[in-house]
Amino acid sequence: MNRTGQVPFGKRDRLIAELTEQIRSGRLARGEQLPGENQIAEKYQVSRGTVRSALSELQRQELIATRSGVGSFVTFDGVTLDQTVGWATALANSGFDISTELLGIELTTDAELTERFGLDEFIAIRRLRRDRAVGPVSVETSLIPAVGELRELPEKGLLEGSITATLLSAGLVAGSGDQRIGTRALSARMAALLERPEGELFLQAVRTSVTADGQLVEQVTSLLDPNRFQFHLTFGRP
């Protein structure tokens, strides 16, 4: 609280207020496409996480809308995976002989998620997926809020061995989200886990899910064998 007794706006709130004013005043005309995340971040000197959070709030207020008919999905050996049920279940449901190894559960921090969601600490859950015939195919790190009963996960472990079940038990249900896809050179540690040469390029997917009111549910970063996994983008009407 400042000297005037007013609570100062954070970067996210100032960005929401600025874009809202532009939309309501007509400076951003109805139907006009907003600048890209990078352009907005550069113009207002904020992180892309702050931009995404602000745009999510504007969408919730129905001031902006995303393009309909656009979406992405993942395939493993050409078979479409339902990411909403989690990697392990999706792979099992598709008939693949994939085992999951829990590498660890620990308390951690993440500056970008803290700025975006106002949370100080997170629970990191790391898991390795292994094709029993050929070896490791992916490694993932899930970050979930270190709040309430979830804070005890490093000691108690996951409910039924499932992140999805654990989140549901804590009342966290994903209502929307976003996914970023790129490539990443394997570090020495990741290369050792995946039994690949250090520096080999893997697909990297960063998937963030939030509740209907914008609270963080989970951010999962997956390193995926590009020889086994592919991403597809669909657009327009079928």
C-alpha cells in the first residue's frame, strides 16, 4: 500500500487496464487483431507470462476472443494422444507398453509463474516415460501450486500415483490453457536420463492449464523424442 492509502497496481493489472481502455474507447476497433505477445511484452516492458495472463483475463471478461477452430494435438507413433487425461493414461489407452518412473517430488520456485499467478512456491514433479522395447522416450516436469494439502506432496506422494487425481482431489480443475512448442538441446543431466548424446535436439512442449477463474492448475514441460512424438495444428472448420 502506498502513502495515499491506495493499493498499487501490478504489471498485470496495469496491462489489463490499458488494453481494456483501448478496447472500450474504440482505439482497438471491434474485430481488430491484437498485436502478438512479443510485441505487447516489448511495448509495455513486461514478460510474456504477464501478457498471457492479461489476455486470459480480457477473454474471461469477453473483451477479446480467440480464433475458433484452432487447436493442436500430439501423436505418438502416429496415434493421437488425449492430453487432457495425462501422458501416462493417454499412452496406456492407446495400447503402448510405456512405463512411468517417478524421479522426484520437491518444493521449488519459478519467477515467471510467480509473476503470472502471484504464487511464491510450487511443487515440482519429475517423471520419465520409457518404452519397454527401446528405452526412454520422454521426461517431464510438472509444476503445481504449493498450497493447502498439495504442499505435503514431497512427504505423502501423489494420490493413486496420479497428478490428475491429486489435482482433482485438491479442487483444481483445468478450464483452459495454452501450449508452447519448440526444440531444446539436451543438457548433460537430461541426456543421461534419456540415454541420448548431450546436445541432441528434443521436442519441448510447455503446457499451462488454469481454472475457469484463472488460477494455476499445472504447468508441465515435456521433453519428447522427435522420432516418436509429433505435434499437429488444425485450423478452420472441418
